[in-house]
Amino acid sequence: MSKVKVGLVQMTCTASKEENLQKAVAKVKEAADKGAQIVCLQELFTSLYFCDVEDYENFKLAEPIPGPSTETLQSVAREKGVVIIASLFEKRTQGIYHNTTAVIDADGAYLGKYRKMHIPDDPAYYEKFYFTPGDLGYKVFKTKFATIGVLICWDQWYPEASRITALMGAEILFYPTAIGWATSQDEATNSEQYNAWQTIQRSHAVANGVHVVSVNRVGLEQNGAMKFWGGSFVANPFGNLLYLASHDKEEIHVQELDIALSDRYRTHWPFLRDRRIDSYQPITKRFIDED
């Protein structure tokens, strides 16, 4: 199969986990009705972005994977014949939690999960308080419609993550995301941050010759202190934007991708051919200090 239609669900969230889940279900169905074959939901879509504070009560939001949310989404996947990429707060066992994305195939089968590898700790993004770093490594999932790679939010700033996932055979890279502006910041700062976020991900498309699909949440949270900037997008294997969402609206978009284009781009711009893998050992160091 050369062409595949991907659905992006950019939405707002509330404090009600069940309300968010049912909203996501409705939007997945809508995307499927529009022709989507693979639908990606945003990061931690069943709740508000709770990592703005360090609060032990928030651990109650976590659930096992597979678990209640994946069971609900498996039913939707079977009903609509659609692959679903679902970012959830995973309770692995007592005291161990992960930021995890489950992948469900078009027949409702649970294909597995990816646990976020890079965990930030910044003002209003206190993720290290909640999440144990991923220990499953980078993953690809062979779905009915394409072999996909899934990375999560902070992972998107690291070219190593996208490179490894592409080298594992990912035909499309998906990034469920939750990122926004502090409403106290000026417009120039906000613009600079968003442009950097988009540019780094488009560069992954170019470097690896694959489509990149980034799905972000939208709306005001944290009592109005944070505006999640939306701006979800799809880039082709040379980084050109095929779709760009707004910064302030919920959107459901279906985009057709021709994954066979990767061969043309990789042939004419043979970045993978010319990699000097014999010279890359120093990258495994934290920093290359001079003696």
C-alpha cells in the first residue's frame, strides 16, 4: 500500500477524564468517517496537562496499559477499521509511572506501546516528578496501513530519536504533543518558540526521508496561565508542510500521504547512504571534554 490517510485530532481538554475520553472517541470516529486510516491523538488527551504542578493526587489519573482506555479505543478501532495512536498516563506498578503511547490496529488488536524516552523538567513542565524514563527503547509498529514510528513531545527535539526510529523501518513518524506558551510571554518569544518546535520536526522529515505528523493540544489551561498552541501539522519527506492547524481552534484533519515518496527523496538526496556510521561513536558521550 503506497497511499495512506492519516487523521489528526487537535482538541481541548477538561478536568473530567471520562469526558475527554468520550470526546476523543467521537473525534476518532469523525476522522474515520472522513476517510482516515490512522488517527493520532495528542499527548495525555484524557486529562488536563497536569505536569504544571507537583501534586501526588495527579497519580490517580494513571491507568494500566492495556487498560480501560485502550479497551474503549480498541472497540472504536474495530468498529471503524482504523488504527489509533493513543497517548496515556501509564501506571506500570505501584510507584512506577510512564508517559506512554499505545498503538491499536485497525482490527482492534493491541499492537504494543512506546514509553517516552526524554523526560523534561522545566517551569510548568515538571514531568520528572511523574514519569520514569522509557525502558522499551525506540519502537515501530506494523499496522494494517503502514509501519509507523511513535515518539512523544520532548522526544521531538532529539534527532537521535527520530533517526533510530526511521532506521528501524518507520514509514511515518508520529509525535503526540502537549506544548504551549505562557500567556505572560510577549508575542516575539511565542513566535520564536513555535517556529523552533516546528522547524526541528520538519528537519527530522528531511534527514530521514519520511513524513512527520505532529499532533498538539489547544486551548487555555493552568487557570489561563498556559495557552497550548495547537499548530498541529504534517510535513512531507522534504519538510514541506502539507497541513498546518490553527493556534486556537479544535480541528480534525485527514491528510493523504504517499509513503512511496520516501524512496524518491532518499534516492535523490541520499543522506542515509552517506552516513559515516564508523565515525559516530562519540555521540554516546554526554559531552566531549578536552583532556
